[in-house]
Amino acid sequence: MVYNEEDSKKLFDRYKKEGHFDKLKRDILSSPWDDTGEGNESFEQMLRERVAITVKKMVNEDEELIFKNRGLTSALIESQLVKDSYSKLNDKNDKNNGDDAKKFELDAYIRSKLQDPKLLEMIKSQLQETVSSNEEEPNGQT
């Protein structure tokens, strides 16, 4: 069967509506980020810890952040995280970023999770099921 761009968009929308993207996100966030088997901390736990460290450091540098407008403070913290933390998460030489045993390369971790052959096979299977169930409906309507 040949698919065009419109068919692909419909398949994407249906796949998303069925909650597959949310499940993938939960699976990746809950999986252990340390593939060596030495730790059992999930990616989400580790990331939350790193964000907390960054926020504490920002507040220590500028205590006025606590007293500023909540929306403004959130925006400042978010921009700082986007600006600095991403590189700090990847910087193996940053001594102020926590335990050396917890260092890892964020890009490599995410890439490895998204290129996992088991994950790709599962996505392929889910897409095939979605296509099959769509073809079973009258006129292929969703």
C-alpha cells in the first residue's frame, strides 16, 4: 500500500490519540539511565535531581529570586536551565554538577533509547496495528 503525506498525518494523529507517544515518553523517563547496572535511579529521577541542583545554585547566587513574581521567577529559571544546564548535564569536567559517578552524556543516552531495535520494532508493530484497525473501519474513517 502506498501512503501520501495526508495518510501519514492521519496515521500520526491516530497513533498519538491512542496514547502511544505518552507511553513511549513514560517508558524512557522511567527506565534506568545507568546502563551499567550499578544504579537503579530512573532517568526522570536523575534529571529532577540535576534541575534541583541548578535551581539551588541560582537561588544561592541571587536570593531575590525567591521573592520575585512566580511567573517571572519560573521564566528566569527555565531560561537558565535551557541556556546552561543542558551543557552542564553533558560536561564531564564540571565538578560543581554532583557526583562523578552520575555523569553521563545526555545526547548519547536519548539517542540510544530512541535507536533501540526493540523500541523501533514495537513502534513498527503499533503502527501496523493502527493501520490495520483503521482499514477495518467503514471508509477508513477515524
